[in-house]
Amino acid sequence: MSNYDQWASQYNSIVDNEVSQKTGIIETSYQFVLEQLYEYVDPSKIKICDLGCGQGELSFRLSKLGAAVTGIDVSDKLLELARNKSGAIKWVCDDAMKLKQIADNSFDVAISNLMLMDVPDFQSVFKSAYRVLVPEGIFVCVIMHPCFQSPFSYPLEDGSRNVSSYSAQHWKSKGSGTLRSTLGAYHQPISEYLNKLLESGFSIIHLNEPLTKGSTSSVPSLFGIVAQKFNC
Ligand SMILES: C[S@@+](CC[C@H](N)C(=O)[O-])C[C@H]1O[C@@H](n2cnc3c(N)ncnc32)[C@H](O)[C@@H]1O
């Protein structure tokens, strides 16, 4: 049983709500991924794997563009919800840190949207993504912004923010009965992500810090990375 199984229904409701409102951090991340894809590939002609696909909304949108999509997740419950989506999407239960069921050089694009904070060894996800991509394949990775979307950063009345910690650590939010107070998340500084991506063989071709759709805040909620498999 995956950690996310018990949160599948709640996560699904959050996604559905953001999608219908076209606002929020998750919806912003989906739009960001789609915009980036159009910069580098023709989505109608390619094979994409969506690592940590969750309840499948992003995979679904990618497949609507004509891409051949494989959605991969460790949560059976989230995959059950994903399977209700229309479209010829292949759903696979696999660990993104290993991708045992996925052959080398089999995708033009790999995506990791809002999932690296949930894995104990994010570099293994980079290495797996590198392995399954074709030469010159594109990796689009979105994480919660490590500086501003963490339990160590909170807004002050004058609009500035107090950042009390910035080290790699596993944290749990206060309270109980919520996803992050139960599962927690792994926090890493930006340099950790970028250095490990480079060490995994990727070249970084674009960085972005999207603002949340529907929010008036000028502080970015997300950190987006586009990388390419050049060293092969
Ligand atoms: C915050 S959710 C994001 C889901 C989806 N990418 C989205 O943007 O809606 C994190 C997802 O990562 C998945 N996940 C966590 N660890 C994983 C692993 N080792 N391999 C594959 N998926 C994993 C969880 O099951 C969950 O679906």
C-alpha cells in the first residue's frame, strides 16, 4: 500500500476544485508543464511518461494534445481514479525511483510534476528519467518553490516573508489529519535539485518560477525546470 492511498480521495477533490476554478498551485503547475512542452516539442507526435501521475489530470491533458502518454504512480488508489479518465493512456503502477517496468530510451519527454517532495531519494527519479528518455529527450520537472512554499517560510503583515530554515530535511506540518501533517515532505534547497540533475547527466535548458494563477501574491509558489538528455 502506498502512502498516498489514504489521501487519494482528498487529493482528487483538491485537483478537481482547482481544475474547475482554473486557479491554484496544482492548476498552475499543469498549465506551466503544457506551456513548456510547446516550447520544445510537438506534443501530438511524441511519447510522454508522467512520473507520479496521481489521479491523472495532467496525463489526461497531455493525451488530449495527441501525445502517447504513460502515467506512472505507486498509489493504486490514485491510479484507480486515473483509470476513470477517458483517452488511450497507459497506467502503470511503478516506483519512479526505479521504473523497473519501463525500458531504456523509450520516451521523448518525461514529466515529474509536484512529486519530488514525496520521494526519499529524488536523484533516483532523475536517474530513472534519464534512463528512460531517448537521446535529446526532454525532462520537465516542477516542485513547490523551495524558498517560499515550505513550513519554514511564512508571510508577514507588511507583505515580506520570514524564512527560518533552508536546509535539506524531512518535515511534517503542524496539526493532524492532513496530508502533510501525516506524510510530511522532503525539503531540499534549490542548489541540491539543480546539482543532482546535472550529476544525473542532464543539461538544464530553462528555469522558471511561476506565480499562482488566481493569487495576487508576487512571490512564486513553484519552481520549474526543463532539462535535456544531451550527454549520451
Ligand atoms: C502531490 S502528488 C502529485 C500528483 C500529480 N503529479 C499531480 O500533479 O497532480 C504526488 C504523487 O507522487 C506519487 N508518488 C510518490 N512517491 C512516488 C514514487 N516513488 N513513484 C511514483 N509515484 C510516487 C504519489 O502517489 C502522488 O500521486
